[in-house]
Amino acid sequence: MKDHRAAYQDVTVLASVAALSLNNALRLEGKFNDMKMQLTVLEQSMKKTDQNVDTLENSMSYDEQEVTTFISIASNDLNHLQGSLGVVHPAAPSSVSHHAQLESGSDVTS
């Protein structure tokens, strides 16, 4: 009779361990599925971010073209105005050098 009780207890313990193992496996499966879903959401978010970066780069390129065009038009207008007024300015490197000398306090008359 003792052998039957010991065997019954062993079976009961094994059944409990199996139930706990199954419960743990189901919890892990749930966590795994949650992580897969989070990965999908992250991938979608990254795709949207890539699209936003592309849009921003295109916008910046367009803005850069607009600024370049504006500067070119303004420069042409200035040159035209200076030409009509008879104003002659030194070339850019000289005026940059002249400006640097003024800021440093060097003698600009030489």
C-alpha cells in the first residue's frame, strides 16, 4: 500500500511540475508574441521615420535651391544697381582681407 501512495504522490508532484511548466511555457509564448508585436510596431515607426527624413531632405534641397536663386537674383540686382550708379567695389578677397585688417586694428592704408 505504501508503494501505491508513494507512486501516487510522485505522479501528483510530476503533474504539478508539468502544470507549472505548461503555465510558464504559455506565459513565455505570450511574452514572445508581445515582443513580436512590439517589433512590428517599431519597424513601422522606423519606416515612417525614414519617410519623414526623405521628406525633410527633399524640403531642405528645395529650400537650398530657393536661397541660391534668391542670392543670385539679389547679387544680379545689386550689380545692376551698382553699374547704373557707377559704383565699383574691390574684388571679394580684397574686401575680406580689408575687413579682417579693420577688425584686427592693422594699418589698412598700406
